Amino acid sequence: MDCYCIMVKTGGEEKFKACAAEKFSAGYGSLKFWFFKKQMRARAGVSFLEPLFPGYVFIETESLERKKIEILKEISGFYHFLDRKSVV
């Protein structure tokens, strides 16, 4: 399985993930979307969830064909794929 990182509109990660999961729900093999959150606590003791990586959604797939890329690019909030070379 390969993992890819997509830059999306900050604050729109959940919406992008839900829309992408809906579009890929049938017929595209194993494709998983990940969006990580961390639990935070305010001074008043109130806890809330905050994005661990704001503006990024991760994809796990066996292969990323051109058709999948085209569908992802059409989803509202998509910016671009993170270049693997820039991560190293």
C-alpha cells in the first residue's frame, strides 16, 4: 500500500474526506482516507479536538491511477498533492 498526502482547504478537511469517501465508495478497490485530530484542553478544563495537520488529508491505496487523481482534483477544497521529494 502506498500513502499520499493531499493539501486541501484548511478547515475543510472533514468535508473533503467525507466527499472523497462518498465518491470512492464503490468500484475503486481499497482506498482509505485519513485525517488526524488531537485532543486539546483549554484553561477552563474544556477539551476539544483540533487538527494535527491542518490542511492535509492522507490517502492509502494500492495504486494511484490517473482516473483516481482526476476524481480527487474535482472535489471542492482540493489544492494539490504533496510532492514526495519535498518530504525527504
